[in-house]
Amino acid sequence: MDNAPHPGKPHYRTIWISDVHLGFKGCQAEFLLDFLQSTTCDQLFLVGDIIDFWKMKSGIHWPQSHNDVVREVLGKAKRDTQVTLVPGNHDELLRDFDETELGNVHIRRQAVHTTDDGRRLLIMHGDEFDSVVQCSKLVALLGAHVYDTLIRLNRYVNWVRRKFGFPYWSLANYLKHKVKNAVNYISNFEHAIAHEARKQGADGLVCGHIHRAEITPINGVLYCNCGDWVESCTALVEGDGGDLQILHWGDEKQALKSSVDVLPETSGEPVTRVA
């Protein structure tokens, strides 16, 4: 596939994004569009909850920025990027199209990616290992309502922060990691999905679902979560040689304010590798 780097744009071998939630008012579509237009890649994986069909049942919210994101992804798929969609629980309707291709986008319930250094990564959204989603959709929907309230409050908090020149900050993410039960839930989720990757013979995995970007080894498996585009605006990227890194696009944009329109080629969290 001919996907030569564009001058001034960082090029990655692979990009993973998840939990965009197009159709939800809390979606940071403008940030995501800027990220997609500012980078190039050979492969783009959409790791679930890209469109929030759950939220759209109670009313359609689809501004132009959401439409622009879809057009940008389809444009990449048509031109020079292999795009694979792994549906999540909020866009589970797309799971009916497993092993099909829509608009040059490959739909897979699960996928396997081999990094440049030969590691096999299992790719799934992760809701299969969320006992709340699997056992009680009513409880999951109630939790989603509380989450929506936090996201609306978060918009006001960040409006004030912008007035004082502070970068984007997630109130929902902060509270989630301060609550003991939430921390225990995240740990249990990470270990359960890492166990599944090991059972399938993979060296690591990439998932989303819990809106917490991280790269960490768990029991001999490399656990990678690409985060979300509601709270943290993060992506997982693979560079040449198979190096994996989490990009925080809010931090990237803040750094750009003091630069001369040159996007850094590397940023974000340290790379974690499996020996």
C-alpha cells in the first residue's frame, strides 16, 4: 500500500482509536478530526463504540463535525489506509456485518495485528469482559446516564479552564480513578481481557471500552488500551520497529501553541515493550 508520509505530518505504521461516541453530545469530534487530518498511517483500527447507537435512541445529535469525522475516515480508507472496524457495545448493530466490507472499511468482531517487530496483538473492544454490560443492560444504561451528567458538567469546567489558559482536563476521568470500586473494576477488567489474549496465543492485546488509555504488561501479556475521544482524547500508535505509544491529543494541541506549526513526531507516554 502506497502511503508515503506527508511533509509536516507524523506518519505511523498503525493507529488505534476507540470510544469516539459519534451521536453523543460529549463526543470531542473536533479534536478527533484535527488528529485524523494531522497524521497519516498505513493501518487504522477503530476499536469499538465509534457511533453511539444507544444514545441516538433517545434523540439524534449529529452536528457537522461528526459527519466530517466519518468522511475523513472513509476518505482515508478510499485513498491509502487500510481501515478495520471492531464494533463495541454501543455500536453492536455493526457486529451483524462481521467479515464484510462497507465503504472500504473492513468489519471484524475481533482482529489480529502483527507489529513491525513480529508481536501478535489481539484486537477487541472489551465489553465482552464487562460483567455489568453482559449481565444487566439496565444497570449499564443507568451508569451511562450518570456518566452523561458528568460529561455535561465537564464542559462547563473546561470552559472556565480555557478562559484561564489551562489545557483540557477530564472531571469524569478524575473521579473515576479516585473511587475505590472503579479502580478495582478497571483492574479486574484488565486482567480478564489479558487472560483472554494469552489463551488465544497472542503476545498482547488492544482494547477500549473503559475510557482509560494505558500500556502495561499483565502476566506476560502486553495490555494496550487506546482510551477514548470523550474524556481523554487519546490514540495508540505504532511507529517503525513496532514501538507502541499513547498520544494525548489535548496535550499535543497545547504544545503546538508554542511551536511554529510543526507537529512533534513523538510525544505522550513512555513505550512499554515485552522482552
